[in-house]
Amino acid sequence: MRYLFLSMLLYVNLAQAVGPDNIATIDRQLWPEAINNQQAFDLASAHEIRMFTRVITQTSLETKADIQQFTGIENVNVDSVHKWVKKTINILLENYQHACVQCTNQWDELVTESHNSISTQLQPWAAASEKFYRRYLYEQVRLAALFPRITSEIETMSAQEVTGFEMQDGEFLLTYDDGPSATRTATLISALNERHIHAFFFLLGEQLHHVNPENTLYKQQCVGSHGYTHHSHQKMQDWATSLSQSRQQLALYQKGPYWFRPPYGQRTAELLTNLDKNNEKLMLWNIDSQDWSNKLSTQQVQDRVISLMLLWRRGIILYHDIHPRAVQNLDGLNQVIANTNNRWVDCRGF
């Protein structure tokens, strides 16, 4: 940690981290090699890890003033940000060793390698990737700076929560929020079934009541609770009613107990106690597609997800089946899995 702060060289251009372009995106066509086998996946992964390492070490996050300047937030949790940085360093080192046999397990060596010169062939990708990770770092640090005043996926609150980092290298789980959609969910499930992919659908109770799909729709998939209404369950006074009403709706489709995903990732200790009493757990995510944003094209959403799959090398991927990108991106993501030693985790094993 001390080396991290001593090696920080400059501030990230804040204009790249806020405003209308604050969602991290990248054009993966700038990467010159197809990811069509595990060796190609690992090569690309090592480059992603080095680039994120470079950006982290170029960004001062040591003091309260540093974090305030970087995030634009006045009331920041410095300890939470430092905890996130330390955890991220450990994950990056672990992932780097998975990416290549001879990759270092020492942070100072990874930092040095991250600042090595980049070949002419990779320079267009490198320029775009550095911009991508500056924006992505802003996304993550902002969440950490707000936690736990505003809870999110950035950190767990108990052992009954999972984020995706608990999974093994090369394991990915697809999850979809906010459904069902009267027009899109059935198409997505059909596409998943055809590819023998078993995903989680975190359903809104009121949406399930309104759409009223056939009770066999989710037969090969898994259903979980997203609450009855899409409101922050950290702020709701009647969150317990939301959970109980959601369970009643889900029981028409699959037996409980149910995984719960709180809207916006926001929850309380009391909510976790309620889940525990009902033998339920809470599922967050570590790869956010941002597929809901009209600022991103379908290709940008897919490229973002693939880049984060390469960076984190495992995890829970968040999409929304009420938006078209969920099915539009499926083939592109599945191609990455099919061509490598990575695999989709079966939701039915949770």
C-alpha cells in the first residue's frame, strides 16, 4: 500500500471522469488479435491488468482531498477507498499470475511492468484503454467513497453476500434484473436455453404480477428477488413488505429460498437479518454492463463487458432483460466463453 502511494505520479484528468461521458467504454476492435483461444484470452487479460495498474498508480487517492478532487464528492469515506485499493491490488496480482506462468506476484514489479513502453501495434488500443480505465476507476472509487452511507456492490456487509470475486478463475455467471418484460424476456430465455446457459433472473414482484408470464418460462433458468418495487431498500420504510410480497410472486414459478438482489445494490443490516431468517442470501455483481444507459451503443456495452471479463477473469455479470442489449450481446459474450477454457456457471448450482 505504501508503495502504491509513493509511486502515484499524477492526477487523472477529472474531465474524463465526470459529465456526460462518465461511463467507461472502449472499442475492442482496437485490440489487434482475435480472442479465439485461451492463450489469446490470457494475453489480452495481462494487458488489461497492466493498464488498470498503470492508471491506479497514476492516480492519487491517499488523502481526503485527493479523493474529493477525483470524485467531486465532498463527504467521502477515506478508509473505504483505501480498503478498495488494497483489495483491488490483491485481485490484480492474483489475476496476473493466472494470465501467464511467469507473471510476477509482486506489486512493485507489476507497477514497473505496467509503465513499460508499448509496441507501435498496440498504441491505438493503449490510448483507448487508458481512457477506459480512468473512467472505470472513477466509477469504482466513487462507489467506495460513498460506502456505506450509500451501499452498493463495491463492498460486502456480511458473509451471506456474494459479489463474483468468490468464483474460480474463468467462471462467469449471467444475471438479469428488473424483469420480466412482456416483449423481451421470453426471447432472451429462448436464446439462453438454445445455448445451454443457465442464468439468474432477479424479478420485480409488481412487474411479475403485471406481466404474468407462463409459470414454465423460467424452467431452465433461476429466479431471484429484486424486491416488489424498484426502489432503494436502504431507504424504504416498508422494505420487509417488499421482500415478503416478492416471495409470494416468485413462489408461483420456483420454490424458495430465493437469492435477493437489492435495487442499486442498496441494503441495510436489518434487511440482511431478514434474509438470514428466511434462509436467503444476497447476490451483488462485479461486472456491470451499464446496458440501461442510452449513452452507450449495443457494441459499446458488449465491449465494456468483455474488457471487464478480461480484467477480473471471473465474476457475476449484470444485465437487464427489460433492455434489448441483454439478448443482443449474448452471442458476443458466448463466443468468448466458447473459444476459451472459461465457462458459464450454472445458476442451479447456487
